[in-house]
Amino acid sequence: MDAFARNEARLFAGIIMNRYTERFNSIESLSNVTYIYGTTDEAVGSLTAEEVTFLQSKNATILSGSGGHDEPFEGFIKQGFSEAFGIE
């Protein structure tokens, strides 16, 4: 992806992005949520420190890895299903 397309995608994501840290703040626990993200995701960006802290405070399972948009998901899918649903 070239620099223009990458920046355009980031701008679009920022415009339409919901503030889930605000919307989900009243939810006591997200312990049934497994969140997988890439620390170098150029398509939509990585989680912010505030977002990671929020998920941790709600007891969500967070799986992160280096790589872009798809690589971490592909690398953690088996672990995510195992932790979320007990599927081996």
C-alpha cells in the first residue's frame, strides 16, 4: 500500500471511528472478549495505550503481535478460539 492510500485509510478510520472506550465504559466486564490486533497495523492503526488500558481494566483478553492488519489475526486465531471457546 502506498503512502497516500495508507494515510487516506487512517483518515477515514479516524472520521468514522467510534469511541468504544466511552460507549463500553458502563459495562462492568469484558472478560468474554478476546481482542487481537497488530502493533504495526497500517490499515487502521494499532490500539492506543488508553485503549489497551481500558481493555485490561475490563478483563478482556488481549492478543497482539507485530505485523500489519492480517498477520496477527492469522497467527493468533487458534489461541483466540482456544481461550474464548475452549476449542483446541
